[in-house]
Amino acid sequence: MGETAEWKENIHFVLVEPREPGNIGASARAVKNMGFKNLELVNPPERFAEGHDFWLACHAEDVLKGAKTYGDFKEAIADKALVVGTTRRTGKKRGLFFPIQEAVQRIRRAAEKNPVAVLFGREDRGLTNEEVEECGFLLYIPTNEEAPSLNLAQAVLIVAYELSRATLRADMPELVPYKELQALFGHIRKSLRLLEYIPRGDLDMEARIMRNLKHLLGRSGLAPWEVRMLHGICSQIERKMKGRR
């Protein structure tokens, strides 16, 4: 496919706790097949880049050898402006879902100027609810109901293929990374408590509200000026509420 397009360098395929070394090698091959190069691993098995796995990587040994590894999920997404999860499981707590064709358009738009993480969960149980909670949105690949589950490397290949075909429909500004959003979410939580929007002591409702806000604000990412504006609104709320008391 020639040289990697600049936007493709902003796409990071993140395998969360993959168990089978062979799947890692095959995923490296899928990433390179479609013109990408960034493979990242969270808690991979030891000695995953040896022997049979190099054979499965097949001409993508550079991607396999260059894969970044992390011991912690949040460390892997800390510098990403948009975090997208892949899943076949739905539910009220699992956020906003898009079919793959629509999801890749959103990813393509964000990747023009921003680092994007596309998460793939464990072979046996996928992403946890806690991991899904940190995603701006989720994508799913429609499959046959009688055999809905895809092999990890198959899922990587399909997503990489669809991304490689995506065209830019609208530009997007540079966005703040995930780690900066965490401070904002903390500030919003504090302000909502001062306003007594969240009933005192109702931790379940607080968790639900903050989860929905994370999905809302993380869906398309936030520009630096938007983050500053929201911090400013929260600070003004704090000053007004403290003045009344």
C-alpha cells in the first residue's frame, strides 16, 4: 500500500489482555495488511513475540516487534484523544453503539489531527464494563446470530479494512487527551455535588450521571478551549455556591 498516510499514524489498535500469542501475531499482520502500523498491548502474555507468532505475523514482524506494551489499561489510553471500544454485547451501561461503517467515519475524522485508540477485548470475555465506561463510543460488527463471536485477529482485520476505506467528510480540531478529561470530570462531579443535583449519598445515581457525561463528552472528544470553558463554568458555580453559604 506504499507509505503510511499521516492520519493512519494516529490510529492505535489496542489489544486488552490478549491470551493467545498467535492472535497477537495475526493481529500484527492484519494491521500491516491495511496500511497501519501501531499495535499496542495491555498485559500481554510473556514471550508473545517468538517462534510461531512471528510466522503468523508474516511480513509484519516490524509491527509485532514495535508493539508498545502497558501494564495498565488507563496508561494505554492516557494520551489518546478518542477512545473507541469494539464489542458485540449491548446494554444500558455500555454506552452509545454505532455499526462499523458509521463508526469508522467518526474515527477517520478524529484521526486527521488526533491520536485514536481502538480497543479489542479479551478472547473469552471482551472488554469489561469498567473499560467500556472510558470509551467515547462503541462499534460493533454485524454477524450471524448463530455464530456472533469473531476471532480477535479477524475483528482487527475487519476494523482495519473498513478504516482503510474510510474517506474524510469533515475536518476536526485538535482534541485534548484522555488524561486531561479526567480532571474535568472530577471538577464537574464536585460542582454537581455543590448544586445538590446529585442527591447526597446516592452513589449509584452519581455513578450513572458521571458515566453518561463521560460518554457524552468523550463521544467526539473536546477541544482545549471547550475544556477551559467547562472548567470556567464549574469554577463560577463553586464561587457562587460558596458565596451563598
